[in-house]
Amino acid sequence: MIIGLPKEIKKQEYRVALTPAGCEMVVRQGQRVIVQRGAGEGSGFSDEEYVTAGASLAADAAEVWSAAEMIVKVKEPLQEEFAYFREGQILFTYLHLAAASELAQQLLDKKVTAIAYETIQAPNGSLPLLTPMSEVAGRMSVQEGAKYLEAFQGGRGVLLGGVPGVPPAEVIILGGGIVGTNAAKMALGLGADVVVLEKNGDRMRYLDDVFKGRLRTLTSNPYNIAKAVRKADLLIGAVLVPGARAPRLVTEDMVKTMKKGAVIVDVAVDQGGSIETIDRVTTHENPIYEKHGVIHYAVANMPGAVPRTSTLALTNVTIDYILLLAAKGFQDAVKTNSMLALGVNAYKGAITHTQVADAVGFAYTPLESLW
């Protein structure tokens, strides 16, 4: 199989979908890899490293897309890339179609075989290809939130951990999953007062046990959310429903009750956001805006700010699926791996994931009915 690695074109996206080490593994399997020149530079990987790993270099994205049977990316294709789509080509990347109906329509029209990292799901409900980026984003949410709490950034001028005689900041985290857990680790490490709102009782017990009572948990419901939001110096949205649009848990009226100069970081913005006043996606170049006196951080590709770490972590979890797809081909691979089958969002002009279909308002077609 010919595998293509184009350079990411999303603004300030410096990750690349495959490291030279991962590339070498694919080539050793007997596959061919074509890498667009400069694709790995943002993550610190030179063209020479890819050539040494056995890849061929392409001058531009068009050459990669036209030659490859499977395109491996990090972020969802942008409008400029839609023209490259062709029937039967495998696209393996983060798609987040719940918030991208135009992309979904293009995938259907061109009959692209689209597999989303974020909906590959293990029997226990975990999302192995989303986990490392959620870990990065969760930790970064506190790092970025702490920065924008500084007065010259427009924030309240609050130090997360306080100092002796001065109370720490109140960090409110919506969701106790991977993002929320990693955000809590960072916030607690900096000395903040942390509250996690979560609806799953078992998860709350887990968090209480793991953090040994150092954070507080609250059942997530509108009353508790409204009460917690009022107290927040830093509010972190960490809610995810696999394949679906993020639920709007914090209303605009709730945001209006927040302290002036408080900060919101919504990690779920790439799935539509869980806070009502997150009404736009921002970039690393211009990451924040102010609404109702509150600083909003709404960058959809947070791990792109630490591309070296993120690329290494991503390849660690995607490489086995890339090898499987290359060795067996699409149909045999998904028939033998139920986790990978759940990653298929579009195939032969149909949406094949129930939550994605509901989110974009398209008909759902079971994957197995298309064989």
C-alpha cells in the first residue's frame, strides 16, 4: 500500500501524523511511504530523517494525495484539501465531523473511506487514539489558563496556587475523563483549589481515590454547575461524547455570573464546545477573546502548541492501526478489529457511525451492510 503523509495546513499546526521511526516500521512491512517536503519540520523531524527511514519525498500536497491509497493526517482536512479527495481513498485522521458538516458532505460526495482517530473505541469505552492528545490538552488547559489569569493578559491577576496567607485560585473542571483528570493533576500540582463535576458515580469514586481527597467532586447537574461556575477563577470544559457534538453545559447566563477577569478554557471546542459563549474557534496566534468580562480560550488544536511531544505520543498509538490497514487492506482490517470498525465514519458515500450521523443530521448506514 502507498501511504501518504501531507504537511498539515491548519494555522499554527506543527504536528505531523507519523514520525520517522513509525515510517520505518511501515516500510519494513513492505509498504511505500510518500512524505511531503517539510511535513515533519514543525515537530523537529527533517526530510533527511524520513528518507533514511525509507520514505520518498514529494514536492507538494497534490503529489502526495494523488499517489497515496491511504492518507494519514493529524487534523481534519480543510476546504483547500477537498479537491484532493477521491473515491475509495482511505483517510485516517482526527475528523471531528460532529462540528464539520461541510467536510462530512464532501467525504460522502467523493466516497472517501474516512476513519476518525477519535471514535476508535475499546470494549471498555476508552478511546485509545484520543487519549494521548486528551492528556496533552488537559495539561495544557491549566498551563494556558494560568497564563491568561495574569493581569496583563486581561485576567484577574490571580496566581493559581496562591501564597501563604493568600487563598489559591478556584479551578472548576467540567468532566472527569482523560482531559479532566490531567487538568486536575496540573492544577493540583500548582496548588489550586480544584473541583471536578462529573455525572458518573464510579468515575467520581475513582478520582476521589486516586487524588486521595485532594480535590472535590460534585455531581454534574445544572444546579451544581451554575453554583460552581460563579466561584471559578478558571473554568475548564473537559466533556466528550464520542463522535457527537459536545453538550452545552454552561449557559450564557451562567457565564454572566462569573468574576470579571476569570478564564474559560474549553477543550471540547473541536466538538462544538460545552460552554454557550464559546461561539467561535480561535488560533494559537489569537487564542482568546473577551465576553461578559470573562476571557475565553477556544483553540481547537491545543496539542499543536507542543508538536514534538504530541507527534511522538500520537504515533505511539496510531502505528499499529496504520500497519494493520496497510497489511490487510480496509475491509479485512475492520472485519478483524472491532475497535477500528468503530472508527469508520464514512464509507461508500454513507455515514457509518451513529453519533456522527445524529450530530450532522445525515442518515446512518451500518458499515456491515455496505460490504
